[in-house]
Amino acid sequence: MEKVAAPLHTLPLKSVQINDSYWSRYIQLVRDVVVPYQWEALNDRIEGAEPSHAIKNFKIAAGEEEGTFGGMVFQDSDLAKWLEAVGYLLQTEKDEKLEKIADEVIDLIAKAQHKNGYLNTYYTLKEPGKQWTDLCECHELYCAGHMIEAAVAYFDATGKRKILDVAIKLADHINEVFGGEPGKISGYDGHQEIELALVKLYETTGNKTYLRLSQFFLEERGSQPHFYDKEAEKRDGTTHWQNSFMIENKAYSQAHAHVYEQDRAIGHSVRFAYMCTGMAHLAARTGDEEMIKSCKRLWRNVVSRQMYITGGIGSQRHGEAFSFDYDLPNDTVYAETCASIGLIFFAQRMLQLEPNSEYADVMERALYNTVLAGMSQDGKSFFYVNPLEVHPQACEANENYNHVKPVRQSWFGCACCPPNVARLLSSLGQYIYTVQGDTLYTNLYIGSKTDVELNGNNVTLIQESNYPWSGEIKFTVEADQENDFTLALRLPDWCAHADLRLNGKKVLMEEITNGYVHLKRTWSAGDQFQLILAMPVERMKSHPLVRQNAGKVALQRGPLVYCLEEADNGPQLHQISLPANAPLQVQEDENFLNGLVVITGEGERQKAEDWGTGLYQRGTHTATETVPLTFIPYFAWANRKIGEMKVWVDEKGNR
Amino acid sequence: MEKVAAPLHTLPLKSVQINDSYWSRYIQLVRDVVVPYQWEALNDRIEGAEPSHAIKNFKIAAGEEEGTFGGMVFQDSDLAKWLEAVGYLLQTEKDEKLEKIADEVIDLIAKAQHKNGYLNTYYTLKEPGKQWTDLCECHELYCAGHMIEAAVAYFDATGKRKILDVAIKLADHINEVFGGEPGKISGYDGHQEIELALVKLYETTGNKTYLRLSQFFLEERGSQPHFYDKEAEKRDGTTHWQNSFMIENKAYSQAHAHVYEQDRAIGHSVRFAYMCTGMAHLAARTGDEEMIKSCKRLWRNVVSRQMYITGGIGSQRHGEAFSFDYDLPNDTVYAETCASIGLIFFAQRMLQLEPNSEYADVMERALYNTVLAGMSQDGKSFFYVNPLEVHPQACEANENYNHVKPVRQSWFGCACCPPNVARLLSSLGQYIYTVQGDTLYTNLYIGSKTDVELNGNNVTLIQESNYPWSGEIKFTVEADQENDFTLALRLPDWCAHADLRLNGKKVLMEEITNGYVHLKRTWSAGDQFQLILAMPVERMKSHPLVRQNAGKVALQRGPLVYCLEEADNGPQLHQISLPANAPLQVQEDENFLNGLVVITGEGERQKAEDWGTGLYQRGTHTATETVPLTFIPYFAWANRKIGEMKVWVDEKGNR
């Protein structure tokens, strides 16, 4: 008889208290700056920024104000994402003032909800009576999904049911409207999100209706004749966009085929990541083998063929989309911050399907590089697009690079990224561990104190480290009594050599499974063990089919990808090459930003002054000179003066 | 007293009879295929192609047919460019059938002309009464300019005045409507062309009014308050385009500043080249020193900072435009065929300002590479965009490369390039020589027999060669009597070593001025001399500020730039590097196309099979294998099966 593995799950956010030399500052930034700033933005109180209209829309819909709808058709979701972040913040730290603001906004939301459960200010204000007529373009279920996520987070934090009841009423209404039964709309949203939210609502309520509805939405996607065409026909072809791109291009929203048949990342990268998150989360609860296969197939494609070394996804601006296998342009890249956040969601759900360090490796890569690069060090400005190579003049003077900004922007017309960063960082504790039976898997190395029940007993596990700058992580077990359980520690893909010490003594790593070293023993209070991950500078190469990185090298140390910036290395970074055998030094710089480790070495720079004025010249020799180079962590770029940046650098002497 | 140089001028096309192993085939192709094909296209008789409407528009305007205007606002110019090409063909070879067709079409054009001289089928049919109200967007003067060019060419060919009289009447009407005097429109066209045409009309008629009108249009450009805004205000802001881009972006049509103040190539590349052509042509006739300075300044910028090695110009699709100095992306390039033709026009006019081989070098570069690449070897399909690097899958699956086509197209909705190629090739004889006093400058090496008056006597000069495959060019002088004159031969920029033989004996090159070797002597009938240009394979490098070509090399032999094509070298061309010291062989391939010289050698190719499945890997070594490489002339690419192509190749061992 085959042994059925126990289900995998994350730990409640409340039980993980982060106390980390690297991350605590970020989380505090979200608490002190990002969330308050966003509250001001949602209330249209940021000078110089385009008004959000989000709160105002709810006030008008609730009958508290006069006026007309403003903002994008999915503007409600900005408020929901903010509220979700607040829910996470309140789960880890009491904040009466913030809770009061949230309670008031929840009252407002509840007032804006229709009697039948419907909730969407755009349709309430702008097109009453037309709800559920343009799912393809209008994000009604997307907004509902975000509201459900917010409700679950806020309920988990406070135990207050009001917003949860709003969400339940909304989900029940959706369940009455959508489904395969006659009289119901046999359709789905143009922007996936509701699917993953319904699984969360199921987890909180135990009501399997939501699980089935999630499955319905996922399985209906891509059916023929196509839902987008059918609803467009009913609308006599009217659209809510400047053209019918979204309706015609089914692959843009991954609605070109059934999810069971899709075999590669395609279309809008955020939609793709949210869909996969929903699929994996659902499959983790249902055990649907076909769905699990689809998740693995799509995962394999995106991480093995369409992901930047920074964990960014989406190779083109057009449709904010994937392009094709191994097409990873560094300068015309999209790599939206939200898409990497979606990839982290997807990875976290895959970790609930099976313990495999690969998922956590990708999670770590996206988190420490693209997501952190997405936010400035003061938490006040954000990148939407995360390039791996920037030439500021090109961003201005060549329209091909126009979507790439060399400086972070304070707020966006379509403001999806900042609140997404906020809700991810404020819930970071959920990403550190997964539990399966009496095994605790450590996925991320983040200083924290965690309460978990293992083998029927309460255990407290303390993690301490100077990660990501150092690979030495110390764990301390606190428990009332001796207890048999297994601690499984991820051995990161970037690490070639790891050591383990138990209570000061080096121990052999006896069992390494799926990228985790397993420590199975009877643990006593005060047991300490150390994981020592060798963290030299690594020269990374790209797959030979990635044409943009041919002959190039990127530096990585631990989880951090590094880059050259003009501030350290002068302009014309393309003139620099790094000899294949150049020794590289690691150096702490406490004065740069909040202290970070830079990599220094000697490179070659093409000499420009000998050239003359001609554009092309005959000749076999290119004159170069030796120059000192400084590489900084990618996440830290664009925090000084505007300038060039480059991750992939020509390697001299290798090709 | 300063010596005033004699004026420089080209030779009449009639006096230059091309008989060349390389070019005669192309010119015959224009005669036999391109011009007849275009005639069918203008008459909407090409199956599967969008109708041109050009002839039909004229028939309706002439009252011969019923119907409405079709095609672009500048559709008339397609017919004019065709007629101009016909004029050139008839100048070099009698063709009664073609002349009859042209005479009929001229009758049609004359019937479509208004009594007051106005001629434009768009405004005649679609917006009667609204003529001259949207110069910025509607190309009325542009179309007039092309009609004038056609008229001059056809008159020169046949001596028939009908179309010349149409052109004079049109130009006189324009002179009544436009100018600085009160009551006239103080404006200019959004697409430069009339300026250069009016100088041609002056040369044919001797009427200085046209010279002054050309000068007015050029000098008025960029005046403030801005003409585009003023006429838009008069139209109450209505536009003829989907947006007001052309009106707002003054630099798009080089109307952002006075021509005397402009210092770099900017905006739409064809407009820029036509403007500069007009400026230089006008300055050659007026001697305006300020205008000459402006021409030289703009020439310097475009050829030293914004020109591809293929002679292509225009670095971005957006606005079919220049971007900024040293920004020359090979794969997202524009490099429109018409823009390189415009650059050749500009160069030819600069050669009428001063004898300087640099102008001819650029003319040759653009002609032998971009222009010839623009047309398929059968003369039936054309490139609009001329990339220096192509990955066919990217053209389909990544919208950034969508404007780049890996195969030539049969006709274009905006069909400017094919007729432009036709009129250039059919008038190629005009580009070979310039004359100044008793000096004959040879700018291009093209087999031909030329009659020219030098020092008061008739001379016939015969050029024979196997250029561009061989650098040996033989000249024979035929004359009735002994005669003192100077033959000046261009020493091309690509040539490091040249020899000269006079009647079989090697002679020293005593006088080399501005890139021409001068042979001043008393010439006798039957005198022969040979120019022997060493033509090894050259490794070309780009200026250190061109970031796209850092570490890369391009091969050039004689005037021809070479490229790697998938058909010879397999896919994944980015995996190939060329060692800095690799010996390169030259090899004739008589079976490929119409016979050409290929370059072969050994390169290194990154081994893909050892890699595995991961997208990124740690490691210092990249495994390569030695592979044979074949480079073909750039102009010959995309004449076999669809595949990758690459001009700039990574150079191994140099950086």
C-alpha cells in the first residue's frame, strides 16, 4: 500500500515573529511608511500624484458622497490590497489606530455592498444594471478576489467578522451567478485572482462551495465556443478598452486553452502567475493529479525558460507579457514587480504540493532581487518595470525603452505594484516554513521566532543570522519537553558547500531529500544547530539558448544578484568586460544605504580616447585599460544619482 | 585674391551608359520587372495585394471615372515616383511602349490639374475647398515635389513639355500661395521634398523663382510662433491622423528649429534626408555659406554618430526616426530603405558642394548594402526595415521586433520603398561622376561609357571592372584629339592600399586631395589606366560609444558588409564567436544567387548539449567547439529559406 503523505501547509502568520537584521527594517518601512502613504494615496491626498479615487468611489457607492466614479475599472482592488496588508500587519503587531481606520473603511465597504451581495463600485456607479456583462475586460471577479483576500487577512488578525461576512455574502452571490448549471453564467474573469481567493475563503470557512467554485472558474477557462466572444456578442461588440485586444487575444489572459492543456507561460505575466497560484492552491486542497501535473508543467516552463536571473518574468512591454522560450532581453524587458510577487505566490503554493527546494529557490530569487528592487530604500517610490540593463538616455530618446524608467516613480496611474509589495512584505512570515506531519521545512532564512506544534507538542524555533550577507544561520529549539520531530533545512541552489553543526559539533548530513537536509532526532530545549552555507562570489552563466546573454557573466553571492552601476564605475558600462580569471573581493560597505556587501575586482575597459571620430574602423585590435570595478546588489540600484546599470557583463577571455 | 572654385555638377544621365557585370542586371530588373510590376500595382491589378488606388484617384479627379479617393493622403506620389523612374529609363534606352503608357498617364495627370495649377487628388476628391489647410499632416507640397521631379526626368528623357508644363503651372501656383509676403501662407510642408524638387526645376527652366521658393520653404521651417500650431488653430484643432503626434512633435519633421540652428539628425529619417538634400542642392546653386555650414554639420552628425555600418539610418520604429548619438540597436533597428536612398541623395548633393571622397564613401556604403538588401534578387519583393540582426521567432513572438520582417514583402500599404529603389537604380548613372572645371571626379566604380566635355573637348571615358568583387578597375580614354584635363579617382575609405598603372606602367600617386588621386596630364586617345584597390577582408569595429556593438566585429570586403545567415551556419547564431586571429578565406560561389564572393573561416560555437536544463548555472567555463563559418554579403540575405541573420559577431580573444 502506497503511503499517503500528510498534507503540507504554511504556518499562521501570527505564529511567526520576524526579528531579522535585514528584513525587520523593510517590514517596519511597510508599517511606518508604505501603508500610511498608500492610505493617503487612496484618499487622494498625495500632492502631485494623480488621484486614486478608490475611497471616494466607495463613499459615493455607499451614499455618503455625491459624485462620479473615478480611476480604472479595477480601482476597488487597490483598497482591498491595502486592507489585506493591514490585516497582515495587525496579525503580527497590535495597532489600535490602524485597526480603527480599517474598521471604518470596512463599514464603508459594507455599506457599498448591494443587498444581494454584489460589490463593485465601478458597475454600481457607472454602469448600474450592466454587472457581469464584460468579465473579459472589467475585472469584477478580480476585485472580488482581492476583497476576499483582504477579508480573510483581516479576520485572521482581529477575529472581527464584518468584512469576512461581506466576503462570504459576495462569494455566495458569485456562486449563484456563476457555474455550469442552466441559468448561470458559464464564464470566468479576464484577470485571474478570484480562483486563489476562493481557496483561502474555503480554508477560513471550511465551506467546500468555494473550493468547487474555484475549480469551476479554472476548468471553464479556455472552453469553446469562447466565453469572451459569447459575452461580447451579447454586448453587441461594445468594449471597455480602446480596442478589442483583450477579447481577441485569448492567450493574453491564458484563456486560449484549458488549464489542463496549457504547457507554457504565455500572455500577461501577472495573470499567468495568479492563475498558477490558484491552480496550485486548489490542487493542494483537492489532490487533483491532473491539476498538479499542469502546475508542474507550467512551473517548469516559466522557471527554466522564461525567468530572468533576478526572478523577473515577462520579456516584453506589449501586453506586459511573456514572449517565447529563452527570449530574455535585458534592456527592453518588462519584469513587472507584481509578476515576481505572483511568482512568489505560485512558489509558495507549490511548496504546499510537495517539499522541493526548487520552489523556495525561485521564491528567494524573486524576493531578494526583483521585489526588493521594486521599492526604494525609503519605501516611497517604486519600479513597475525592473530592467537588467539601463541606459538613461535611451529611456528618453528611443521609444523602445520608454517603459523602462531609470528612477523609481512615486505612484502609478495603474497602482498595482506598491500595494502588492506591501501585502507581500507584511505577510513574509508565511513564506518561511511549511509543515508536513512532524517535519518542519525551512524555506527561507529569516531571523524569527516561531511557534509550531510538531508531533503533538508545542515547539518554539528561533532563527538568527546575518543573511543574506552571511550564510551562517543559527537555530535554537525551545520546548517544554523532549520531542521527536524532523527539521528540514533548504540547501539553496546557489550554495555548493554546506556544513551543519549540532550543539557546536559538526555533524554529517545524512539525509538530503528534494534539496532539504533532514535532521530527525529527539530534540531537547536549548538544542542549537548551525547551518553554514558557503557564500563565495559565483560567476553565473545563462543557458546557451538565451541569445541576449551570450558571452556574458553575472555575479551572484548567496541569493543576491549583483550589478554594475554608473555611480561606482562611470558611464558607458558596455565598454567594461570582466576577465574570466579576475579575482573578486567581497567588501562590507556600512555607509552605502543601510549597509551592504559589495564585490570589487579589476576589469578591462575599452579605451575610447584613442579612437578618433569615425563611426567604424578597420583593425584587429581593441585598446583596453585595466579599471577597478564595483558591483552592488541588484536590489540596491537606482538609490543614488541617475545613471546606467547592467547585470550581465561581457566576459573577457572565455569566448 | 581667393581663387573661386568652378561649380561642381553631375553629368546628364543620358551621357552615362552603364554596362557593368554587377549593376546592369539590377537596372535591367528595374526595367523588366520592377517598373512593369509597379505599373500593375498602381492600377490595382496585383492579386492579393492591397489596391494602390493611385491611377484610379487620378481618373476620378480627371472626370474619367466615378468613385471616391482611396489610399493614403500622399498616394499621388507613388505615381509620380514611378513616372520619374520611367523618365530615367527612357533617358538611357528608347522604349516606345513604355513611353506611350507614360504619355497617357501624363494626359491623365494634366486633366486632373486644376485651372489655377493646383494638383492633388486627395483634396480634389475628398476635401475640395480645404487645400493648403493642413500642410503639417497632408503632404500636398510633398506630392507636388515628386510630380516636379517626375516632370524634370521625363522632359530630360523625351523633350516633351506636357508634364513639365504641368509642373511649372503647379510650381507657379505654389509660388502664388506660399511666401513671406502679406496674403500668402507663410508655411511649409510636414514632409520635406518640394525643396529639392524646386532646385531641379530651376536647373531645367533657369527660372530663379523656384530657387527662391525653395529657400523660402527651408528658411521658414522652425519659425515661431509655429506654423503647425497656427494652421491647426485655424482648423479648430482637427487632425488627419489618429492623433496630433505630427503637429505636436515638431522635431519629427525637423521643424523644431531653423535649419541654420539644427545640429543633429533627429526625427523621421526620410524627412531629414530629403530636407538635407534640398539644403545642399540649394546651397550648391546659391553658394549660401551658412546653409553650407548647416549641411556639413548635419552630415557630420548623421554619418559619424547615427549611421549603421550598412549605411542604414533611423534607429527606432517609433516615428521611423533617429534616436540619439551612438544608439544603433541591430535588432530593433528601423533603417528604412527610403532613408538610405535619401542619404544617397544627400551625399550626391554634398559632392556638388565640394569634392570629398567621404560623401561618395557613404553613398557607396548605403547603395551596396541597405538599398540592395531592400530588394529581393528577383525584383519582386522589398524590405522596408533593414535589420542587422534577425531572429525570426522574435519577430513573431516579441512585439519589440514586430516591425522587422525576416522575409521581403511583396508590396506595402504605404508603398514608398519599391518606387524609390526603382528611381534610384534607373538613374544610377548620375551618381558615378562629378565635374568641376576640367576635372572629372569618379565617385563610384561602375562599368560604363561616359561622354563628357572637358577643357572644351569631347571625351569618352570607359570604365570596366568586376567591382565590387574585385578592386581592379580599368579606364580607357577615347578622344578625337589630345587634351589636358584631370581625372580624379576616389580612394575608398575601406581601402588601405591602392596602385595605379598608366598604359601598363605603375605610376606614383602624386596628388591625393580630399580622398581623390588626381591624374593631371595630356590625354591621348586610347590611353589606359588601371586603379588597383587592395580588397582584403577587413575586420570592422564600431566606435567605443556604440554600446550595441561592444566586443563585436563585422566583416567587410570592398564596399560590401558581410553577415552570417542561418542557411549556411545553422540556427542560434549568437552562440558563434569569431576568434580575433582566425584566418579568413575569400571564395567565389557562382551558384549562389547570381554569383558572389563569400568569406569562410573557422569560428567557435558554444556547446549547448552539455548544459542541461537549468536556465542559469554557476561556473567559470563555457564549452565551445570549432565550427566552419560562411559569411555572405549583407545585400544577399533572406534570399533563401527563412532564418536568423547577424552582421555584428562576438569577437573571441579581443575583449
